[in-house]
Amino acid sequence: MRITHIFDTHVHADHISGAQQLRALTNADIYIHESAPVKYEAKKLKDGDEFKFGNAAVRVLHTPGHTPNSISLLVSDLARSPEPEMVLTGDLLFVGDIGRPDLPGKEIMDEQIENLYNSLHKTLGRLPDYLEVYPAHGQGSLCGRGMSAKPFSTLGYERLTNFMLQYANVADFKKAILSYLPMRPQSFSGIINGNMEKLPVVPACEDLTGYALSLNEVEKLRKSGVTILDLRDDLSFAAAHIPGSINVGASSNAMLNWIGVAIPPGAPLVLILPSDKTFKDIRLELQRIGYDGAVKGWLKGGINAWLQSGRETQGFPHISAQALRVRLAGANPPALVDVRSPKEFEDMKIEGAVNMTFDRILQRNPGNDILKNETIIVCLSGYRASIAASLLQEQGCADLKILSGGMTAWQNSR
């Protein structure tokens, strides 16, 4: 087969589109909705446009709401019937959830919510239950919150079970959306702007040897204000890390989301690599969220080289759920800071814990005296707690510990 058309369902916020890279490899045209203000060469789509590829027919539906320029694609197998067989919903409708409407900005939020409701209930509402639904994201994306790991569904099953398709009017729908919106990562605005520009083509083969940095080079960059991004797991980071470094473990599928939360776009970076990842692997991942241009390189020899040089390190202990229960029952109990979302905190929490979300931490002035004393950082598993602890430690909070295994361990330790 030969690729002749590239359809981009919208201007993405959570990743750099591969459309321009694919065009460079295939010479195929890019198609995007006519309302998308892109600055690269693209052919514009409008509602109702139709295409035919052999026995497959594709019809464009303008389905704004996730973004003003979002489209869905109805696909028919003409060998069987001209009636559509499936719908590619982009980020409008997921398996188990819907796309969030806040990514293009607060200024058009009300309009976006109404568009989202109309696209789901009116545009898709005219389509039959039997249509297969193939969305652009699965579980783990920040474009929604309750997505299933299942890659596809049917329109009828989503109408029956998707909690966001159960609201009978726009007012109730809006109330539900505003009650649960996940935090918007710092990276999203930069990614949206990047996806509207003409992007440089990433070469298939590139000499990356110049990115391997010596200890002295890393020390010099660190003192100049470059951020050290440590991609090792949370236990390794807690044992010893370069002072001021930020931890986002590369073992998680959500790594790219959390880099976008913790690190400002454009911040110059030096990477500390985990043992199972190469610089080439990580750089490709960072390219997908527009962070590769700021990477100065990686520490050759990793954290072991830093340790063996005798340079200063920091760390923070982990505390088990059982040990924390003893501490909380005794004299001078530690403060508890839970960094999960307000909804997670409301559903399950440790008595006496304070909810401190990442947007508050990133203000660099959480404004809470509890951080001046011994503080235990809590999340669901320990992954987010390590990110938060590294951010707080970089801000000067000294006496930090992490609840090993997070709330999962706390529940199991009863």
C-alpha cells in the first residue's frame, strides 16, 4: 500500500503531531479542518467532505468541542454497504470518557463545552448504535480522565455506559465537566503553538555522541541554572540524586504527561538516564512533546559517575505504611501532604492529611507552614509523590519523606 493522504483530527495539545514528518517521508498531503490556523502547507477539510480509497469511503464530520477544529471520520466498507461501519472519533469520544474542552484556553471554555455537548448528542446522536468507535487515545492520556484500556467500542455501548453521555442538557453536562477537569500541564500551550507551525523534519539517522556530557560539563550547566531531569525510578532517586534535580520516572507510561507538568516548556535540560533506556530512546520521547530542543545532553556514566567523583548528593527516605501508622499514633506526628487530585483525595485519604495539588506546588510558594517541619508526601503509588518531593526539595523544603507504595500500601496495611 502507498500512503497518499494524512488526516489530522485536530491541533493537538498533548503531543507534537507526526503529520509533517510523515509527509516528508511519503510526499502525501496533510488534511486538517478549515478552521485550524496552521502555518504549514495543508489542504483544508469541511463538514461533509468525502474521499474514496479502493473499497473504503471516508466522510468528514466537524465535531468541535475538544478543540474548535476537531473532526471525526465516518468509514464505510463499500464492498459490503455504503452505510458507515465505524467512526474515528479523534479526541471527541473515548472508550469510557470524552475529550476535555479546556485545552485551547479559558477564553472560549463556555463555547467549547456547548460545542462538545452538541457534537456528542447531535452530530454523533444521528448515527446508529452499531457503529464501531475508534478513538485516538487510550488509558493514560490527559485528554480525558476515565478512559478504558480497551482500544475500541461501539456507539451504542458508549451511550449505555459512558458516564459523560448520561446528561440530558448542557447545564448539567457543563457542571459535570467543570467538577472534574484534570490539571492542565505547562507543556500544552507550547505544544499547541508548535503544532500550528512548520516543524523541522527529524533526521532518521543523527550523530548523538555530542550529547554525552562529562561531569565538569554537567556541573557547569547546573550552576548556570540548567534543570537536571532525573528519569530513574523513585526509589533510586530517593537514595541519591544531584542536588536540585527533578525526578520523573521513565518507567511509567505517563512519563510524558508528568514531564509536561513538572518542567516548564523551553527549560534547558540535562538528563540522568535510567539503566534500561538510551539517550536515543528518551530523546525520541521528548520530541513527541516538544522538549527535545532544550536538551543539552546526558551525564555520561550516569549517577554512578557523580557518586564516585565525591560530589554532593541529596536524598529523602521512604517510610512504610506500618511505620507511618506508628508515627501518627505517637508524639510529634509528621505532617501529611497528599498530592493527588481533589477527587482522588475526597474518595480516599489519611486522616489529617492536607491536599496540595501540583499547580499549587508549581507556584513555588505553597504558603503552608507544614512544609517547614517533617513532612510525608503521599500519592496513590509513590510515583507522583517522588515528583512532588523533588520539586519541593528544589524549592528548599528539607525534611521530606515519601509514603512507600502510597495509598495502595496504606489501604493494604490495615
